[in-house]
Amino acid sequence: MTIKGVNVRTTLAITRGLLAGALMIAAMGFTARAEAGVALG
């Protein structure tokens, strides 16, 4: 197991985590906007 391999795996895990977090935030924002639209409409 090389340090480079560990770094690549860690980088992928961090990137995946950030993407998942961004998607969750976007989904929450979209849901909030949809609910607000329904409430206003």
C-alpha cells in the first residue's frame, strides 16, 4: 500500500463527501422553494 494510493483514495472520498453535501443542500433548497411556491400559490 503506497502513500500515493492512500492519498488518491482519501481525495476521492473527500470529493464524494463534498458532492453529496452539495447535492443535499441543493435538494433542501429546492424543496424549500417548492413548498414556498405551493404555500404562496
